[in-house]
Amino acid sequence: MMKLRSGRLPAKAPAPHRAPLPNHAEEPVLDLVVPVFNEEKDLGPNVRRLHTHLRDTFPYPFRITIADNASTDGTPDIAARLAGELPEVVSLRLPEKGRGRALQAAWSGSRAPVLAYLDVDLSTGLAALLPLVAPLISGHSDLAIGTRLAPGARVVRGAKREVISRCYNVLLRCTLAVGFSDAQCGFKAVRREAAERLLPLVRDGEWFFDTELLVLAERAGLRIHEVPVDWVDDPDSSVDIVATALADLRGIVRMRRAPARHRPRTGPVAS
């Protein structure tokens, strides 16, 4: 992992050549992380569904990493059984809660050239998975995100969550001048060399992790590709909306206060 001092990104250099990945590879090209906390109900059937989809449609070797962050129910046992049953599935047990911590650990320990994650509830349609990672495999972009707020997306969710999501992304544009449309969709991918540059700088270990990663990427001039997705809200989600919103606001304030001299100039971003 690249060593950085003082929490600063290296001075911005001309955009590197992003070579496409080889067509034939023996090791996993994609490491798809599924972060989980107390998901014993959905973990088994949804990981099997995800595995079947990748086996049948994904043209490269892949790995699914179940990153369990301190579950207290039967999730760890189910993850271990899945890893024993399915050859492309591995499980990772973490002692502390936090989706960001789970992704930091799983991505930092992976040697796959493309790193991604999606939520275990599979709210995002799996048909968008190959369009998400294809620009990273080809070398077109450094990061890719699913978006529920761009033309072409089809979303089914309650009015409350819709308003909160739109307000949050408007707030990001107004306060941090971001160019991406949807920071919170649990469906993202990054090339490993970009992850090695960004992950040491991400301070949040929970829900703001996604936003912070994307803001740092934009400030570094990395290319972010957006994929409109089909998305259906999980009515059983255990996310505390109020607590998450307050934590996000604290994260926004922290990033807005970052000294300007510590910010690399924003470069062109693909969309």
C-alpha cells in the first residue's frame, strides 16, 4: 500500500495511462465485497443468487468476499458455510462494526485489479453489475458508481427515503461542489491502484465512507463513471436514518474545513 504523510494526496500528476486488463486471467479480476451485519435471514439465499449470476454472466474470474463486521447472530456461521460450499466465496470476520471498516479491510487485503461492493439485500438490479465494472476493466475510468438519480434509473422506494436521498446529494453539491449524482447507492467499484491511493486517506469507518472516498477521488482528478440502476428499497432495512444523517453532516463539515492547500485541484471526471 502506498505510504503517505500528513494525510495528503500526492501532487496531482498528468492522468496515468489506464491499461485494459488482460482477456484471460487465472486469478480473480473482480473482488466483490458484500459487507454484512446481522444478516442471517438474507445472506444465504442472496449470496447464492449473486454467485449464480456472476458464474453465468461475468466473463472474468471473480471472488465474492463476505465481510462480516461484528455480527451477533448466525451470520458468521452462514458465511463460513457459504465459503466452504462455493469455490469463489470467501468470508472475512471483523471485530468492529462499520461498513466503511469492512470495505477498508476487504479492499486493502485484496490483490484483484477491480474491487467492488454491493449491499446484501440486492436492492440494486444485478444486470447493472457488468456495466459497473466494464469501464474499470477497459481502463476507461478509475471508479464507477451506481446512481438512482440519473436519467434511465428506475427506483421503487418510499417518499421519505426519496426526499432524504435527493436532499443529501443536493447538499453535497452545494457544500463540497461534487460532480457525481448519488453518493449513497450501495453499489460501487474502484480500480485497485486508485484504491491504494485513496483508502489511506479515508477517515470514516461507517456510512460516510462512500461519500468521503468519492470526494477524495474527484479532488484527485480521478475519473468516475456513473451507471443508472434499477433499485428497489428494502423495507426491512435496519439503517438508523436519523443517526446516519447526523454522521453524514459531521463528515461534510469535516471535509469542507479541510485546508485548501491540502486539496489537489479537481480534474475532469467521466460521467
